[in-house]
Amino acid sequence: MSNTNTIPPLEIRLQVLSAVDHAPGNSIRARIQSVATRTFVDSRSDKSYQFTWRTISTWLYRFKNTVLPHSIIKPVVIKTPTVKFNPMN
């Protein structure tokens, strides 16, 4: 296990969030608790990480509320002022 004071790399955090999507369970809570039993290994430093379900839940909440709303691209609507056209003039 790694030291509790070290912040895991972004790649590990994204692996954990991806594992929540693919974990067995009928609810998000069950999936998070399933992932909390796993150990994740950083391929660069060979450190192993295991996270509590509360940590994973916090990451998932932050990811859904900060990353996902910005990734949804809304169509740009350009409204031009209407010009009245009078064919008599």
C-alpha cells in the first residue's frame, strides 16, 4: 500500500471512475463499494492504491458535476435581427 499522504495520479483516479461504470451491482452505491475492495497499481511508479468508498464517491460526484456539464456542447444559435422588406419602396 502507498502512503496515505500521497495524491494518486490522474490516470489512477480515472481508472477508478471507469471501474465504477463496469463494476457489478444494481446501484451506484453497490458499484462504488465493489470498486473500494480493489487495488489499483500505477504502471509508472509501481505503487498500489486502495481507496475507501467515500473517496471514490467524492471523485464521482466531482467528476459528474465539473467535467460532464462542460463536455456537453450546446448548439450555437445565432439570431440575426429581422429586416422588414417593403417591395413597394
